[in-house]
Amino acid sequence: MKYRSTRGQAKNYSFEETVMTGLSPDGGLFIPHHIPVLPANWRQKWSKLSFQELAVEILSLFIDESEMPRSDLEDLVQRSYATFRHDQVTPLAKIRDGLYVLELFHGPTFAFKDVALQFVGNLFEYFLERRNREDKSGKTHRLTVVGATSGDTGSAAIYGLRNKKNVSVFILHPKGRVSPIQEAQMTTVLDENVHNLSVEGTFDDCQDIVKNLFGNKEFNDRHHLGAVNSINWARILAQTVYYFNAYFSLLRELNIDPASSQAEEVNFNFSVPTGNFGDILAGYYAYRMGLPANKLIVATNENDILYRFFESSAYEKQTGADGNVKETLSPAMDILVSSNFERLLWYLARDAEVDGGKTEVAAADSSVNEKLCDEAGQTVATWMQQLKEVGSFKVNDAVVLNARKVFDSAMVTDKETLDTIREFFDKPGQASYVLDPHTSVGVTAAEQVTKRDQLLAYPKGKEIMICLATAHPAKFSEAVETALKSAPGFDFQKDVLPSEFHGLLDKERRVVPVERADPKLVIEVIERELRGEGIQF
Ligand SMILES: *Cc1c(COP(=O)(O)O)cnc(C)c1O
């Protein structure tokens, strides 16, 4: 399998180059040359596999054996998911008849980003070790990962990269503006290769500094910067696994024989709390590979650029209150634009090249028409240029109609988020479940779509909803406590807080203060810390 850029100027990248490069040189994102075909009888073959075994089957469709022998992939996958607390890795929990949550928060930092980042850390280490083994020049291949965080990505990246050979990680967070739990999760990791930079400034300042460093060719050449945000293809790829895993869990739950036609016809939807569109994009790949999901529901909070796109065919940065991101109770979804949406746009553009977007181009097609792919790349590049210059672009209505065959969308307010958390905690006649605010957005969106489109909810009708639970509620204590403070019998310590969090706030920390949001100062700090690790450059 080779990879190409969404903007058409780069192709034939190996998986290794794709993962180690992150962003394509033309500014686009990497996508596979074609979407692979599932093996015949995949349902029967895969239905009884463990999460890890299933991961190897799916990942090997995207990673050639010549790039990574199967036994190495197996080892990598085993190590990546050994850090999870649940033996099924991403179990499916029923919260009401026909309504399930896919719990993605059993990794080390209690959020779904662990599923991808535990794997990505091992991939980086694997490729660097091999380069160093094969390169006889005596030079050491290293990666310096630099990222900005408002909370979630930072801790998952740190836990994915801690203690990895030839990798140093620098995570910038805005001083005093990260939730106490998240700050403690990041800064109590004391491994030598982990550096938390606490910057006087806002999250946007941190992000601007990181962009500046990536654009600084000399600095980049000297330190080989690596990215761990969800533009990295490996993150998307790792996430496709749990969509398949959820499907098999559902068949088991409903006692459906995977070999039967019923398995093909079971009517299920995924609702995905969405920010940068990475998580739901993985679902789209699973769907294009042949997973028989009905709809993928893009659940947004009030930062709703994606919801508005599906309503209006226009992708438009919000303009209210001087165009700033709105702070909501689901902060990991507070975005102005969604970086991974560009990948979906490429597929929509290519389908439109064929017949104006009336049908999807045969999904699992390895003999893709290169001319159509090049044209799609040009279309995406034009759209992205417009977005940069005027803050918006519009696609043909036919393109959105085509997308809506797979996608549906709903926007959820903070008030609705809180109401839903309450509803599932103490609804009479149903087991109590504590949703985190992000998951609550997904559950609320699923309910709104069911009502709006007059779907027949399970068990009377056939619509089953699987909502992706992207974080453990203990990580977002403020929203959960606000929702449940007056619920009879609610006790945060007892009902929500996992034992791993006990005493976390009092543990030893290591943080490097950065007094000004200034790229030059950050470069000084990074180089000082690298020397401290004993690295020469
Ligand atoms: C990152 C994150 C999201 C959004 O995921 P995307 O892949 O950016 O769409 C949702 N919920 C939580 C808890 C997250 O950490």
C-alpha cells in the first residue's frame, strides 16, 4: 500500500514515510492510494478474534509485509494494547434497549486518543530503531515531537511516547488553563524524554508557537520534528479497528450468527463526538471497506462548522464574537475548523468527478483511476485555498447529498449535554450510567437524529445506536458535577473517580516554565532540555 496527498502533489509514499512525515510537503494530508478489499468471509473469519488479533488483520491491509513483517506487527500491537485496563480493550456497554456506548477510555489516560497514540509511539520507536540499525554512517536517527495541548492530546501523547528510544517529546500547555486532573496527568510523568512546557499565554499562543517551529526549516532539520496530532495517518488507521470490533460485539450481544444474512442486515449507526474529524473519519474508512454500518452521525457541540456543512453545503469558519472558538463543556471538541475533514473532502471530490457525486466510486477499488485522483487533489487544493483566503468555500449540493448517504449530523448545546448526563444517571427503570460531556454530546445527537428523521428506534423498529464514549467522566469532573450535583445519592468520589486518580494531584511533577509565549524562548528551552537528556546536535 502506498500513500498520496489530498492536494495531489505527492504520491507513492511508503507507510513508514507517511507516518514519519506527518503532513505532506504540499500541505495536504496522506491517504491510502486505494481502500483495501476485505477478505472473503471476513465476518466468519474475524468474528471471534480478540481486539489485538483483529487489529493485526485490519492494519496489515494498509501496511505491506515488506515494510513490516507480520510477526513485528503482532508484537507491536500486543505491546500497544497491553497498557489497557479492560481485556476487550474497547468494550461495548448497553445503556438502554438499542443504545450502546463503545467505551474507548480504558487506556492509560482515560480517553480515546490512547487507542491510537499507544500504537503510534511504538511505531515511531520501531522505525527509528530500524533506521539506526541499517544506517552504518554512525549518525543517530531521532525524532523530536512537539505539540500544543489544551488537555487531552497532550496527556495521551505523553503516555504514548514516554520512555521510547530516540524520541523526545515536548508538550506546550497554557499555564493554569488546563484542568487540574489533565495537568497532573501530564506533569507527573517523570521519564527523561518527556518535557512539559507551561507557557504564559493561551492555547492559541501555544499552537502558534508549534506551527512556527514546524515552519522553521533550520530548527526542523536539526531536530527532525514529529507530529502526533490527528493529521498523522497512523492515528486514523489505528482507530478503524474499534469500529469492526464494535460490530462483532454487537452481533454477539444480539445473538446473531456472523455467517447469516441477518449479520449483513442488522441496522446500526455510529454517533461520534467530533472535533477534528479524526475519530469519525476512521469510521468512514471502515464503512468504505465494507462494514455494514447504516449511518455515521457527526455530533458537534456549538462549534458546529461540520454540522453547518451538512446543512448548507458551505464550509465556513464561524464569524460571531470575532471568530473565536466557543468554550463549551466538551472542550476536546472546541475547534474552528476540522483538520481531518480534508481527507473526507478528497473522497467527496473524487466521487463528484465521476457523475457529479451521485454515487460513490467503487470503494474497495485497487485499480483507481489516477486521473480522477489527480483532479480530486486539485479540487481539494482549491477549496483549501479559498478557506485560507476568505474563510469559507461551498461545494455542489450534489456532493453533500452524496455525503449524506453515509453521514448525518446534529449540534448539541451545553444545556442539552448536561440534561443528557442527568437523564442517564437517574432515569427510573434503567441502570445508571455516568456519561462524560463529550460522550453525552454523541448520545444526545443520536437521540436528536432518531427523532428528526423519524427513525424507528430499537427494539420496536430496527435502528441501533452505538455512541462512541471518548472519555472517562472523571476527566471532566466540572461538567459531570454540575450535571449531577442535585441528583439524589450522587457521589463523585464513589460513583466516578477511578482508583488510578486517587492521590494524582499530590504526586511529584516536572514542568518547565516558559515566561513568554515566544518561539525563540521555546527553542532555547527545547535545546537546553535536549542537552540535559545528553543529546548532541
Ligand atoms: C479528541 C477528542 C474528541 C474529538 O475527536 P476528533 O478525532 O478530533 O474528532 C472527542 N472527545 C474527546 C474526549 C477527545 O479527547
